Amino acid sequence: MTHHLMNLRHVPDDEAEEIRALFEAHEVRYYETPPSRWGISMGGFWVHDPDEAARAKALLADYQRERFQNQRLSFEQDQQAGRVPGLWQRFRQRPATILAVCLAIAVILLLTVAPFVSL
């Protein structure tokens, strides 16, 4: 029986590489399936042995907790240094995209509410 350890959909390459290195360092006997190009299958890391799965999940939990803390600290440092763009900076970088999204939201709201409101 196979045990799914982690979904690889939307996982950055550096994170997947760090997890591979973690498993290799701790001699976890895993195999990997890549996510499909069209998003149908999720891909992931897998093991066959239930004991190996429990050990690998514990390693993953520790790794993810540490990665979260590091990413959060990095984000806060970037934010304090002014390297995280705010709404106005994003609008100035991509005004057409922001306006298109706002227009799409307005159309969807109008189509959703229109049947219930008589003008």
C-alpha cells in the first residue's frame, strides 16, 4: 500500500529540492510523481512502508514549520525595507490587469444580483 506524503501542485522548485535533500539525508525511501501539465493529477512524494510514512511525515512537519518561520521572517524584512509592493504600486505596474479584474468582479456581481433587484 502506498502512502501519500505531500502534494506537489504549486510547490516552488526550491522547496521540492529541499524536501528531496531532506529525504536523502535521512535515508527515506520515497518516490516522486510529477504534477501533470494540465493540473489533472497532483503529483507528490510517496512511500510504500507505513513506518517510513510516519517518519517522513514527522520530518516534513518539522521542515514545513521551519520553512514557514523563515519565509515569514523574510517577508517581514522585505516589507520593512519597502520591497513588498502595495496596492498602488501594483496598480502602477499593471493598470490594465487591475482594471480588467475590477471590471470582471463588477460584471459578476451585477449578473449575480440582477435577478433579485428590479430596476
